[in-house]
Amino acid sequence: MKTDKFHGRIHGTGQLCNAPGCDEAGEFRAPGVRRPGFDGPGDYRWFCLEHVRQFNSGYDFFAGMTPEEILKAQSPLSGWERETRAFRPDAGIDSPPRWADFADPLEAISQRARARRDDHLRAAEAARRGISPDERKAFDTLALNYDADRRMLRSRYSELVRKYHPDRNGGDRGHEGRLQDVVEAYNLLKASRLFA
């Protein structure tokens, strides 16, 4: 389908005009009988240019509303009276997302929820052991557990340097940023009281 950006014409919809007795192509979308709401976006009607103009001239957004609902919909604050997930003080981090109730055949949603839970548990474990946020980031950069000893730290550092160093990658300097992070994380942890 090709959309004409400036006046809403959508070419190649394969729809006929919904106006009775019209055989023109339905290239303009108009609101249908079912309005958008909790159950989805609602439905649409397709009209030709002439009939969409007629529809628009007689369309009443407030049809079927009570005077109180009309007044509320016309308020400049309409839609702002409830906190959305993004604007709540906690940003919805502690509650599962609404889409967790949907089928997840590729486990993309549940994988994200598990990663968030694991990150929360790892942060709690770091706080319990007295590990600072910078040290925690260094552990994550090196992919080390919090019970790692000095030998494991050195071994993991050597493994990552070999993996990211340009001399080991045919001169590819694409991993220099990652290599720098690894070196900084190692130096921080090496000097830390955790590995004294």
C-alpha cells in the first residue's frame, strides 16, 4: 500500500467504497461503528474522495456521549488525569508489564522479565556483600560472579583481552571500546578490597 502523505489517500487497499451504490475504490479511511478502546483500535470504513468528504462534514465525535462526558472530553486536561506507566514515580519497574498476559511463543517477553528479575536479585546480592555500584559494573563487564577470587579475575581478564585485542583480531579495531571497558574493570577490581 502506498500512502499519500498530505491528504490521507491510501492507494492499493483493494477496498471498495462503503457508501451504498458506489463502485469507486475506497482509498480514504474513516472511523467505523466500533470506537477504539480497551479491546483494540476499533474498526474503519473505506470511502472514495467524494463520500469521505460527505462523511467528514457530518461526523460527530461526541455522538452518543452524555453532557458530562462531552465536557470531560473537551477539557484541556483530558487524558492527563491518570499516571501512565512511563510517568509514574517508579516508572512501573516493580510491576510486570501488562503484555505479560499475552502468548509469548518466542519467549521474548518472559526473557526480558527474567533478565529484569535476575538484575534485581544481583543488585540485592551486591548490596548485601557491600559491593559498590562501580564494582558491580566491573563484575558485570568481566562477567564474573561475586564470589570470584584473584585467580579467576586474572584468568577472565586474560581471556577477554585475547578476545578483544586488535592483535588477536587481524587488526580489527572495532572492539577497542569493549577492550577499554575490560581493562578499566580489571584495574578497579584488582585494587579493590574484595581481591586484597
